Amino acid sequence: MFRLINLFLFLFLSSSSFAQIIKVKVIDASSSRPLAFVNVKFNDEQKGVSTDIDGYFTLKNKDCCKSIAVSNIGYRDTIIAVSSLHDNSIIRLVSISYNLEVVDILPSENPAFSIIRKLINNKKYNNPEKQQDFSYKAYHKFIVTGDAEAIKKKLADTTHIDSNLIEMDEFLSSQHLLIIESVSERYFKSPNKNSERIIATRVSGLSDPSFAFLSSQLQSFSFYNKTIDLMDKHYINPLTKASLNKYFYLLEDSIFSDFDTTYIISFRPYKGTNFDGLKGQIHISSYKFAIKNVIAEPADSLVDIGIRIQQKYDLINNEFWFPTQLNSDLIFYNVIFSGTYLKGIGRTYLREIKINQGFSKKIRFNNIVLEMDPNASSKKSDDFWNTNRISLLDSLDTETYRVIDSLGEAEHFDRKLWVYSSLLNGRIPLGPIDMELDKFFQYNEFEGFRMGLVLKTNDRLSKVVQFGAYGAWATRDYQWKYGGSMDVNIWSRQDVNFKIEYQNDVFESAQQYSFGKKSMFNDEGLRNFVIKKMVYHKTANSNISFRALPHSSWNIGFNYSQIDSPDNYQFVIRDDGNNYVSKGDYNIAEFHAGFRFAYKEKLMANKSRTIKLGTNYPILNIHYTNAISDVFNSELDYQKLDIQIDYSYYLRFLGKTSWRIVAAKVFGNAPWYKLYNGKGSYIPFYVEVPNSFGTMRVNEFLSDRFVAVYFKHDFGHLLFGDKPFIPQPSIVSSFSIGELNNPNLHKNIEYSTLEKGFYESGILLNSILKSGISNIGFGVFYRYGPYSFDNVADNFSYKLTLKYGI
């Protein structure tokens, strides 16, 4: 009996002691937003804890202290008696604002600097992507909602009752606008091999899984990289040696725990500096001087999309600090919905983390760094989702799925999304048929106004085969143009496609070979307006393209053309009887092969398409053409080699630099419309056409071999800031040199040659006028060197600059 009493007392006391563990949440008193990494000190001493990324902290024993002091940058300090707290208590911190000028008064050695330097020196040990390998499983959740806090303020500040705001306030109190969940598995192997596969996804109201890519691409995985990528911008990391004289650091506080000291340091760019910088605070552990927590957002408040990130790192196996949670909060200032800005709330939780343990041989690495499993969008059980979620869905999440799923089915959200996506890609979908927007109405100096209709089948008819047909008529040459095509998607994962087409149309005389796909958003399409010389052709073409070997894409094909030159041009060739024949129209059969090499280019892939994410290395394109006589009455023999190198890179604190180097050569003799015209785009006042010569007259030069270099450096807002009506300058400089062998073979045309070298430079003042989706600026180009004109005014051209951001 005595033993039973002792056992009962033991269990009672044990359960009572467990009950002493309480979990407390700290939130913003105004917005109810959880506050991450808030300092919680015991009995007003240095010893304490911090809230986690979701605003929670835990007291293991209420007897640990009599009071806690809660403090956070930008909030009023609060002291609370521990006896008043219970499990799931909420502490509300009141924000404060200072209207004083910022004055930094520090001792001779800023103590924060020595801590930051130690962190920088230990980056190679603490950066997860410097480890030999790692893997993890991640749960991603992304919510789209309205700015409920802003709505409540508007309702409180106005005497006029706005029914729309009231309805939106009630709506946001019960549900979100959109919720996306996904589960992925990632494998990393040093130095830079990545493989992430989305194995499950769920989108409210939609069955299309494409949005799942969004939730995992909002911010950089690690805060140790030289730049921190937020959305599509690259911000200078405050934790680099080059940043030490650009950022101001302040040691705000220190907290002692059982095994280390946590230093809390705030950072921001120095006053008067202009660069893509961040502001926020970082918690640094004295154990290995590694990042424990970080909060950061762009220092520039004049942005279209505001973003705030939080990252939490935990010690794995008592050895490696590794990110375990990534938060991203976005405000879309350029999108207003029912009187409020749209907000995006992203949460990523990492678990099953393994570091330096190797992988199964089944894990293969290639250029595809993010891939959608074909079965990712198939319906998963509640047990699957509850197992992978860190916490269960709350009432707003559940109501969002219930309402939006039923609404999406009734209103056909998938179909509407498909239509919207088609429009963004320049197509108007009509059931299984698409019409191309940019082909309705075009203009060039040769044809005049060209009106056309292009029809292509889409995925609704077949995801494997697409058929196309077009017709067009022009006001200046009064000619009909038409054609048809068939595309076969043989293997989407390797981009294996086969295409055959026929065209009865025109092409620019002596044009440079165009690498890459043409689209309505292609900058070089602006040059079509100035084209003056074209030839008619009837061409049958077949082509197969594919990805093979690392970092490489290929295409091989054959085409047969009947060329009809509308001018009096005559090209002199010698027939088998050594007789010289002079004419302008020829039958030409060509074999062609192309190669594209993009070292370490990253790709995203789903079951229907592959998306290029770019590379930090130069991209090489090569195209070879061999014209063969006596094949289907072909009359010419020549070979052409076209080469293009593109390289863009960011210079920290200076902006973005872009190079394009183009070289080409014709082996043998070819008519002028198969040579190279220099790629001039001159009109006294016109839109800037990148990678062309803005002061060179169209068809002014002719070459059968040439080299051209195009250089551009965009300072962005780094010189003058990002304020309205303040320009963002770019400098541009281009050069070309070429030759023409046997000019006596080309009769009845006028041209110059490029042996002396052509030079031009310009300055562009971009983004003087800004809207939500476009920026307009102004620029001037000047022509100098051997081919400059005696009349100085003729060497200038003036340009509008256009930038789009949809």
C-alpha cells in the first residue's frame, strides 16, 4: 500500500512538473502578426531565450524566474510577471516610431564589427552549401490574402462607411484568397549539384500544379551567399567582406543560454549609399559564430513588391547549423484588390535533414534543379498532408479550401487560368485553337502595314502534336503570304521536338542569324519596323531539336527554298561549262545544324515543358549552314558559320554588365541576301533596339565575314536612387568590323564595306516615367570613327527606352 501511495505521488508530482512547461506567443499589438526572434530575458538579466520564427517561446519551468523582460527593435519594452502567464498566453508588443534623425555614436571600435568579422571568417564552415552533401524534406505553404490591417485602419479613420471595405474585412476574417501547399525532397552535393523534386502539391480552386514552383522560389535558401535573391532581384549580403564599409552594424543586445551567447545585431546601409541593400537584424551564436536567426527586407522602400524574409537555423547533430524554417511575407503594392493591397505569406519548413551522409545511387544530378513529379497534383489523403504539415490547417485555411475549391469548380478557374496564361504568352485561346496576338498587325518599310492571322492548335487538342497555319497581306507590296507547320513533342524532359513547315513569305536580305525563340516580348522584334530590303521565298523546312550531353542543346535540319528577288540585283556564278551566269533568283538546298552550350544552366521542369533559369557563365551559340548544289535543282554551293556569345553579370555596388559578341563567315560565294548587312536600326527618333547599331543605316554595309561587339552597363538606381522622375542610367558602346570578298559578283545594289571598323556609343536614361508594368526613358547614340559623317548632326540618333515588368 505504501508503494502504491509513493507511485501515485511520483506520477502526480511528475505530471505537475510537466504542466509547468508553458508555451507563449508574442505578437504585434496592432496587426496581430507573430514577432520572430524577440528577446526574452529572465529577471531583467542577460540570461534568456528568443521567440522562434512563428513568435513562440517556451518556459520549461515557471519557477525559473519571477518576471521576464520582452524587447524587440522598434517596440516598447515590456516586463511581465511569470505568474500571470499560462500555456498559450499571448504577449502583445506595441510598436514605437522615432522621428529623430539617425545619428551613429560609437566607440573607436564598433563591437558589432568584430562579431560580424568572425561570422564572415567562419562562413566556409557554417554555410550549408559548403558541406559535402545534404538532403532534406520540405513542406511549403503559400497564402494569398488582402492587407487586413490596412483595411481596419481605413475603417477606423474614415467617417464615411465604405461597404466594399466592410465586405472585404468580413471576407478576410473568414478565409484567404488562395492557398498553395507542396511537399518536396532536395538533394545537394558539393560543389553545386542540386536536385529538388516536388512530390505533392495542392492549390485551392485549381488542379494545375504550376503554382507550386512559386512557394519554393521566393528567397535564397541560405543567408551566406554573396547576394540574397528575393523574387527576381539580387541584394548585397551584409555578411561579406566587401559589405563592411557599405553597411552600418549595431550590437543591440546579447542573450546568454545554457551553452552559448547569442548576439543580436541590426544592420542597414550607410546613409547616402545607393545599392541594392537590406536592413534587418541577425542573431549570431557564439558557438562557431554562425547564424541562428535573421530578419531582412529591402532597404529601399520604393518598390513595387515589398518583401520581408525570416530564416531560422538549428544545430543539427550538435555540429552543423542548418536552416529549418524560411518565411517570406510579400505586399504587392502594384496590385489593388477591393481597396487593399494583395499580400503573400510563404512558409517553408525543413525536416529529415541529413548532412554529409551520402546518397543512394538512385539520386541523379543534372541541369534540372527543380522538377515536378508527374503525380504531384494527384489527390493525396488527409493522412499524407497531416503527416507532412508542421501544424494542422487553421479555420481560415480550411474555409479557403472549402469555398475556393467549390468556386473553382463552378467558375472553371483552371480554364480561366489557362486563358490568362495564354494571353501573357501572346496568344488568344479559342478552345483547342490559339491565335497569335502580335501577328494581327505589323509594319516594316518593305511591306508597309502587314495584316495577318496565325492559328495554332494547343494542349487541349493534343500535348504531343501541334498544327499551325497562317496568312497575311501587306499594303505596300500587295502580296499574300501564307504557310503551315506541324510540331511534334517527342520527349518533353529532354526537349526533343520535331518540326516541319512550309512558308510562302519574305525574309530580310542579308540578315544575321537569330538565335533563340521569337516572341512578342522580344526586344529585337522592334527592329522589324525599319527593315527596307526583303526577298520573297517559298521554303520547305524540317528540323529536330533536343538536349544532349551536359549543358547542351542541339538542332539539325534541312530546308529547300525558291528565292525571288524583287530588285534588279544580279549575282554572278559560273556554271559547269565555265560560263558566267548572272541572275537574282535561285533555288537553294541547305543542310543546317546548331549547337547551344550554357555551362551550369539551371532548369525547371514539369511534365509538359522545361523552363530555363539562366546561368552565371557565358552562353555560346553556333549555327552551321551548308548549301548543296544539284539537290532538287539547287544551284549554289557555299557554307556559313554563325557564332554568338552572350554574357551578363552583376558587379556588386555597380550594376549589371552585358556583352554580346557576334561573328560570322561565308565560305565560298553566296548572293547578297545570304550575306550580312551589319544590323543597323537607324531612324532619327525611335525606340532603342538592343544589340543593334542605332546610328547605322539599314543595309548601309555588306559583309561576308564580320565581328561585332555589343556592350551595355546598367547602373540601375545605384547612382541617383530610385525616386520618381529620377533616371537610371546605362552606357552603351558597340563596334563592328567586316570584309567582302569578290564584290564584283554583286550587281545593281549599293553598299559600303566595313574594313575600317564602325563605332558608336550612347547613354540611356531609363525609367524616367514609371507605371505599374512599364518604364519609359530617353537616350542618345553617337557615331564616330572612320565612317562618321561630316555633318555632325547626322551622327546622332535619339531613342526611347522601354522596360516591361508583368
